[in-house]
Amino acid sequence: MDDVRVTSAWVASRSSHVYVDSAGIEKVVSTIESIPKVEWDFEGIHYFDKGPLTVQYLFVLDALNFCFWPDKDLNYDDLASGLKAALQNDNSAFDADRLQKYTGPQLRELLRWPRPLPLEDERVRLLHEVGIELERNFEGKASNLVLSCGKSAVNLVALVARHFPGFRDHTVYKGRQVFLYKRAQIFAADLWGAFGGQGYGEFKDIGSLTIMADYIVPAVLRQLGVLKYSPTLASTIESSGEIGPGTEEEVELRACSVHAVEKMRELISVKSGRQVLSVELDLWLWAAGVQCTSLQHHRTLSIYY
């Protein structure tokens, strides 16, 4: 995760379109008496049975957890609750051999979604990748993947990125490689949240995770005055224009969000004398964002978030 922090800070120091406002961070932190505690499953949309099947569910969920906005009616809740219902109906639905065979229409049927999903072919490809690699190296079980990380979230993120190419969320910015690893990190964070830091969710280094750089968090940070956008970028977002994956604007939106929240976390620690996890800040910011119906986020077709 040091790579994520270091390269995000590097982007923020050279950013042309997104600016991390130190005064905005000071202002926000000064208004925070304590970070509101947001329960991991505050909406009751996730599957949880206290065992390995929950780990399998979460890994499938996070393999598919990206790019909802092209369908205005589709959101993360539909994915999480749809997969939950599928597993409750058939607890073998996410067996590794079955993951390798799903088609687009079958995935839609699984989710009870009435029309093609955004980036549907990519979602199916990633399901196949998960099924093949789990069967090849982990006896078909995501729980074995988790057990092999030695209670280290950093090791888990590295293992996921090594074995599953679809989770390798990195890019190049002004000639330098930048690491973000949103979905690999959120798998570790989901485990920690679901299992309450125990069992499959016990990680001795959960504080090493950064925020999960997505669509929502940059928009909330802008709303809070922590991020400032160039007039051109602001206009593109406000007019619902698309921003290409890997462009300077897109990389800056995500990397500057990571860096800004790291600065927030450090300042909260200094002012309050207590450590705050980036995972906790991420959940708070994301929950605030999804409950704000007027929030305008950037639009990028990407499998990474």
C-alpha cells in the first residue's frame, strides 16, 4: 500500500486538473468531532453466514463491483442484493466451476436484471477469471486465498493482484506508474467489515489500506471543499461528459482523492490524538455520497471502479 500512497502523492504534486486544498482539509477536520461510525452493512443488502461462503460471495461481489452509471437505474445495491438472493436460492451458485461458465444472460438472470449490464462482457470475463484461478490455485475457494495471506491485508491485496489480472488497478501518469488497487483493497475492507475484524476479517495491518478511489469519493471531497477542479474538468463533469480511462484528468481525480484523505487522516490524528483508519473515512465518505441524490460524479468506463 506504500506504492498507492507514494504514487498518489506524486500525482497530487504534479496535478494539472485537480487540486488538493490544504485549507479545505483544515476546515473539514475542524468541524469533525468524531468520524460517524458507519456499519459495514448499514443497508442490509449483503450475504453473511459467518463462514467461507460469505468470503466467496464477497470475492464475486468485488470482482463485479464497477461501472454502474451507464444504466441510470443500476447501482451497487442491485449487485450486492442480487448476488445475495442468488446465493440464498442456490448456495452452489458461486462454485468455481460454475463461475467459469456464466454467460451474460445468465449473469443477468442471476441478478434478476432485465437488460444488458454495463460492460457485461467484461463482467463475465472477470467471473471466468475468478473461477479458473480459484480452482487452479485455491481449491476453488476464496476462503483459502484469504487464509494464505497470514492475516495481512497488504499480503491479501498483493495476492489478489498477482493471481487475478482483472484486479490490477494501475496506470501510467506523466511517465510514471501509479497504483490504486480499488477492488483488491475493497475485498480486504469488506472482509474486515463483514467479520468485524475477526476470523476471515482479522488483519493485523488493516490501517495500511487507503481509501478505495472510485466515482463517489472524489465528488464528496469536492463538495466538502477538499478537492478543487479546473474549469474545464468541472464543466465536463457537470455536463455529464465522459472522461477517458487513463487520461490525466481521470488519474488525478482518483490519486488526489487518495492523497487528500491521507492528509485528512493525518490531521485528524494530530488534532484528536487518536488513529483513524482510511477504511473508516472511506466508508463515511461513500455513505454520505450515495445518500446525496444530487451528487455529480465523473463518468469513466472502467472495470476498476
